[in-house]
Amino acid sequence: MSWAMVTVFVPTFLLVSLTPGMCMTLAMVLGMTQGVKRTLWMMIGELAGVGLVATAAGAGVAALMLRQPELFALFKWVGGAYLGYLGVMMWRSRGRMAIPLELEVAAPAGRVQLALQGFLTAVANPKGWAFFMVLLPPFLDASRPLAKQLVVLISVILTIEFFSMLVYATGGSTLRKLLGESSNVRLLNRIAGGLMVGVGLWLALG
């Protein structure tokens, strides 16, 4: 891929990545309830999922996956139900995903749980598969080795995706600090829980 193509690809994907979506909303919610540091575990899972989807799209596997609506339906409904359940628990200020009403007594969400959330949200989104099918081919040169091009493109994608999620997670963490007095913890949990339920519905019905 030429330098000229890179200069087109970077701002294109940056604009798309910064646009509010499921993964960015999830990063903001977890930044609000778990803090930026623990949200990094969700980001690891999400980046693994995005990398898998982008690689599959670049290699032509995405076209095959999109012909399996049953597989996507299963991913979407399981993932949506899981996120919806977490959202309801957060709304009720219960579970490890919620901000504890007494900050010193609650254990944070587990690393595996956070990473799984990110991975599942990225992989179970058929719009993500379709997006990469459309985005990547124009930037691939058939006269050059595919693997090297994919490494460059996916590295750029994951870097931009990471910093975009970091922006959203930091925004969520800042909101928690602004409203973080004990009297507002329930309100924060309800905001975060409502957003999480919204992400679940988006995933299941989108």
C-alpha cells in the first residue's frame, strides 16, 4: 500500500472509529463504572475481535460468514442478552459491573469478563464484518503480497481503535468524577446501565 493510500485510509478510519457505536459506548460505560485502567481489559478483547474480523474480511472469509445468518443471529442474541443482563444489574446497582454504593466493599469486574465483553461485542456485530468488507479492498494492491498489506492496515486500524476507545473511557471516567458523590452513585449506575442495555438491544436487533 502506497503512502498516498495510507494518508487517505488513516483519516477515513479515524472518522469512522470516533463515531459513537457499540464498542465506543461500551468503553464509555466501563470507564464510568470500572475506571480507565480496568477498561483496558475490555479493550484487549475488543481489539482481538476487531483484528479477527478485519483479517477475515481482508482474506475474503467475511463474505462466507455473511452468508451464515444463523451464526450471526446466535452471536447477536447471546451477546445482546448478556449485555442487557449486565445493564439491568448495573441499573439496580448490583453486580461487579456497577459502581458500588459503598466503594470500599465491592470487588471490580474480572479481567476475563471484561475481555470477553469486548471480544463478543466486536465479533458478534455483522455491521462490523460488512464494514471491513467494504473498507479494506480498495486499499489492497493485488500485485503485492496480501499478508504484508494486511499487517500494515490492521496495525493502523487497531492503533486508531485503541486510542478512540481510550478517549471514550476517559470521558466516562471524567463523568464519574463529576457526579461521583455518594448521592449520585445510583444515578451513574442507571445512566451506565441504560447505555449498556441500549448496546445489548443494538447488538441483538441491529
